[in-house]
Amino acid sequence: MELTQSTSIFMMPFFFDNKEKIFTPGEESIWKKCTVSLDKGKLYPHIQKVLQSSGDTSDIGYRLYSLSESVMAENIKKVLARKMKITVKGDDGMNRDIFFRLGQAEISGKEETFFSPKLLICPNSRTGMLIFSCILEKKHQTMEDLISLNYAIFKTYPEGSSQNHDIYIARGEKVCMDEEAKKNAAERAQKVADLMQKVFGTTESWNMSMLTQRLMSEVTGHSRLDPFRLHVFTYLQLTQDKCSPRVLTDFHRILKLQNYNYQVSVTGGTPVPYRNTFNNIYIGSTVEGGGIMTFIPKKEQDKEGNSFLRDFRKSSLSQVYLWIYIMVQMQRYTLINIERNLTEYDFNNENTKDSRANLREFVTLMTKNKINTYFTDVSTHTHHNLFYSLCCQNLSIKAISETVEQKIFALKEHLDLLIDEEELNLAAIQNEISERRETSMQIITVIGAVIALFSVFNDAFGMLDGDHFMLYDSCTAPWLRNLSVTGVIIGVALIAAAWAINFFKKNK
């Protein structure tokens, strides 16, 4: 089946590691701050503000970057501007070549589209997404080639894996050339080889793993949701009056990132992977990929009245639908990132100041995420809300959100119990300390009383001897001396007690 237009947009989600500084490009960076065009008449103003109010110091909304004018960025642009080729095996067992180009910057004033390489970062959720696209060569746009291309190059396995598909710079057709032409062709080939060496470190072929690593080389301290595959959103337009079962089957393959080796079932799926907003526009979303498919009759393809469909890729797709799709994707990745951090909670060192601080961060992040990115609908247009709803449903946004909230609540209750136990233990320790302190004071009081008693007897013996009150002298027997002093002390004590009792009675 022949295609009028097609674009495959590759998305690579990633998370910044805990406490890692959020990436901000420097003067020599391959990235620079940019603005991506958005149709401001299609989405609610408060949603537009979230999507496009960001800056390098903002935590809410998105920071968007495109390739800069640095030396390395210019080399990357030159390589990506070349015509590419992959070789796949067809149903007949024969090898065939598929030709394509990677999306280049399509600048309109100061704004760009998502078709050129972009780096999107949400500081609040510490998540990001690398975005770039590819387009089939016009002479080779068929449904079969689109399916084979997406399936071949969406994999990013570690270097050396057979899963990675080799991508080559396409060379011109071999024609009879004179010596001068051969020399010029050799010089051009050498320039391409030199560029390849500078960008990828190889002069032969490259793959998507090498491209993602090259574009992410400056973004330190990040990890990927899926290190082995990219998420792909595909737009395609067919020159047909209406959809057919075969087309729907192939659209299902595109959404699921599957080639013709898979036996696709288009009925009975839950959730339904695609719907049609109009008879000639189909929308779809799955965990593996998403897409929009439009139809334009051949007899109307060149008529001015159908400019909406002819320009759909550069207008509605890039300025509305992709914004909605990326917003839902970022919401999904944020929730997954929170859940990922929850699973790494350290139960061996749980009831600490840092643990409680981390929990508060989870709650705050969850709250901000729901306020800033979760909406019932996004537009005053039914078809845009239908697309948003389908993406949220098929990407399980509500289910993941509820799961994360339940886990946070369970962890909070767990920490509350630990805190209660800690307070009970602290109270028991304080009671024990109080009891020990009271016992100590009693012992000190007794010791003090004994010492005071000794002091009283010592002073009494000194005052009642023959040199003072002459109650006894040195010839008095010891037992009589002790008895006399004790009697005097007891007598004084009784008199003092009687006086005190009488005094308190009078003043009562």
C-alpha cells in the first residue's frame, strides 16, 4: 500500500538519578534552549501555560532544547541530513533496501517542530525525553516499508548485540563516470567518512544505540526506563477513500511496533488500541507506540479544499496532537519514576530523618504531578479530548496513579506506626529515667539527713560540755554524756514541733 506521507517519531524516556543535578546546557553544548510551535487556539490556556511557560530556572512545565550551533552539533546535523539506508529481508526471503532521512530542523521564525532532534526535561518530576524522527524517502513510501523500518531501528541494545540494525549512509547510484567525477565522488565519500568518525567513532555503519548515546553524552546521571527499546509515534497518510481491514491490521502492527512475522489480532483487545475521530482520521495508542492515520482520496489530493489533510503533518500533528501525546507520556513516566523510587525504599534504615524527608518528597511530587499534568480534558474540541482520553486509558495513567498513591499511603502508615512505637519507647525510657532520678534523690536525702544528724550531735556535744553550758564535764561517763545530749536534742525537736503546729493552727 502506497503512502502519501509518513513520519516516525522516536522517543527515549529517562530519569535523573536521585540528587543528580538537572541538565542545563553550557556554551559549548550540542543543545540550546528552544521553543516548539503550539496551536494556541486548540488547547486550554492553563494547559498551554504548563507546556510552554518553562525556563532554565522553572520547576513546573517543560524545558525544551534543540541542536545548537556548536562544532559537534553541526557535525551531527551534517550526518543526520544524509540519506540513510537499511537492508531488511522480505517475505520472499530476499534482501531489499529501505531509504529514509532523519528529521532536520524545520525552523519557522523562532519556533521549531518536534521533527528535528529535541531534548525535553521536566525538572519537577526529574524525568526527560529524547525525541527525534525519520521520514521515508518519497519514492519508497509504502506501508510495508514503514512497518519494516520502525521494527528494524527502534531497538537500542548494548553495542555488539545482533538486535541492533546497521544503518548506512546511502550512496549515489553507480553510473559511468570519468576520472574527474570518480575523484570528486571519492572526496565526498571521504568527507562523509570523516564526519562519521567524528560523530560515531566509525566510518562504516551506525545504529540507534550509537545515536542515542551521542545525543545524550552530556546528560549525566540519568537512567532509562527501557535501555533496549525506543517508544515510537507514527504518522501516516494513505491515498484511499476509506479504511479497509488490511489497513487496520497494519495500523495495529505500527502501534505495537510489530512486523509481518507477528500474527496480529485486531478484535477482542482490551483496551481498544485505536479509534476514529472522523471517517478519514484514526488515532491509536499502546504501551509500545502510538499513531495517527489519515486518508485522502487520490482525486482530491491536489485540490486546495483539502489543504487541512495535506498539511496535517505540519499543522495539527506537530502543533496539537504531538503536544497532547508527549504530555500523557511524560505523566506516565513521572508516575513510573515515583513508583521506581518507592521500590528502592530502604527498610533497613527506614525510620530516619532522610527517610521521612524522602516520603514528603514523594507526596509533594505526586501532588504537583496531579495538579500540573493530570486533566479530565484538554481542549474545546471533541476529537482532541478523545485522543487525550484514549492515550490516558491505554497507557493506564489512572491505574498507575492509584497504585502509586496506595503505595505512598501504605508507606506513610508504616512510618507513622514506627514513629508511634518510637514515642512509646521514648516515654518508657523517660519514665525509667524519672524513677531512677527519684530513687537517687531519696538516697541523697537520707545520706544528707544522716550527715546532718552527725553534725547536730557533734555541735551538741561541743555546746553542752563543761566549757559552755556545763551539762557535763570530762569526768562524766560516756553513756550518761550521750544520753544527756540525745535528751536535749529530742526535747528541742519536740518543742520546735509543738510551736510549728500551734503557729499553723493560728494562721489557718
